Amino acid sequence: MNALTLPDIAAQASRQALPLEWVGMCGIALPVVIDGQRTAAKADAGVSLDDGEARGIHMSRLYLALEMLEQENLNPALLHRVLQRFLDSHDGLAHSAYLRLHFDLLLKRPALVSPLTGWKRYPLSIEARLKNAMFHVELKIDVPYSSTCPCSAALSRQLIQQQFVEDFANRPLQHADVLAWLGSTQGIVATPHSQRSTAELRLRLDDFLDELPLIALINDAESALGTAVQTAVKRADEQAFALANGQNLMFCEDAARRLNQALRRSPGVNAFHLRVVHAESLHAHDAVAESRWNWEV
């Protein structure tokens, strides 16, 4: 008995000759290697279907090519090889290849004052494209931080001044009394509101980079903002955080401008689109600002 040849339906001619810009799979589970450590990720892999006569692509070939990502540290050269494998396995069908990786980057961060450390999660996406021999890599990183409203701080200071006048208007000022007043809830009658905020960074990288500057870019962003959210803390760290917020008042517009200036100086970045979101504690809506540099709208 002769073995039957398994049918290849994708190789059959399409009933409607029409090229497609993107065909592939989304949400593929796989591990990637970051700094020698395996991290769970999801991948969106696809190619263009430029041969309008072809009915479909060979999705299993894309899936198998992703195994390359398990073997070595994630870097631009590896992404380029994976995309080239996509195209080589679809010779004559596709001229463009696409890969998006989504995962959480876990970084161990120190406390502000104490020797404590803790893990912080940074949602991260990497998008690589190979089209007409042109290779591009983009990053999307979410960086959480704290923001204290300048307007709220000014209004709080005014209320404290008014309370000071009421409490000391008709009595001599004594150093001990003022010091006790400053440390009491009677004196500090109002505090400014702050909110957990997020900087959503989309960054286009230079094509010649040997490594993905993930940690360096996060450090640049957090340094520019000045009030990165913390992990494990003691009271001394919490007090230092309160001091940092009090000396670092910012609207969403301030945060966007700071990030713009910092990212322009970041090595390896040739374009970006950033969006900051301040999840208001005063309002039920968010305050948002966006900024671009060399980014095509």
C-alpha cells in the first residue's frame, strides 16, 4: 500500500488574487533570554503575503523559527536572523517579516536609604521589522512613577499659612511652640495630592546596536522623573520618598518635557513617541500629555 501524500492546502491557488500586508499568529507562548535568564513571553509573528495568487502562508514555519529565541540573549542581531528565517521559509511569497514580543521585565531595585531591595515589573514590547532588506527595532516600555500636583501643593501651603496665622496671631512666637505646631495635625492641616503615574515610551532604536539598551533606557527615564515608585521600604525610605515628591512637583506636562529632553540624549535612540498618564486622585479622569521626536505621525 502506497503512503498517501498529505495535502498542502496553503499551496493551492487563491480564488481571489489579492496580496495581504500581514498574515501570521498572535499570542504564541515562548521563553526569551534576557541577561542569561529565561523569561516567559508572548510573540506575534507574521509575514506579508505578496503573492496574491497564493492561498496562504506556512504558519508552522514561523512557529518553528521562533525556537531560535530560546538559545541566546535577546539582541538586534538575533531578531534580524529570526526575521530572515521567516522570509527564507516563504521565498517567493513574502517580502516583509514582522515579530512582536511582549513580556514583563523584572528588575531588582534598591530602596532610597535602607539596604533593602525588591523586584519591580516593567511591561515591555519589542517590535522588529524586516522589509525590503531594511531592518528596524522599536521598544515599548511602561515606567511607573509618582507625581505630586504643584497646584495642590500651593493650595495646601496656603491653608497651612492661614492656620499658622490663626494659631499665633495674638501670642509671642516661641521656637519650641512653633516646632511642636509643625509636627502636629493641628498645624499641617492639608497635604497635596499625588498619584501613581505611568510613562508609556515608544522608542525607535539605531540599526547598528549590538544590544537592546533596556535597563539603560529605564534608568534614564526614572532619573529624569525623579520619583520612581519603590519596592521594599523602611520608614526612612518612605520619608525620603515623601521628600523627593515634595521637591519634585510636576504636572503631566512637566513629566513629558523632562522625558523628551532625557530620551534625546539616550544613546541608541533615534526617534520616540512618549505618553504620560497621571491617574488623578482628585478627579475621576486622568491627566495625559504626549510628546514626539523624529516620529512619523
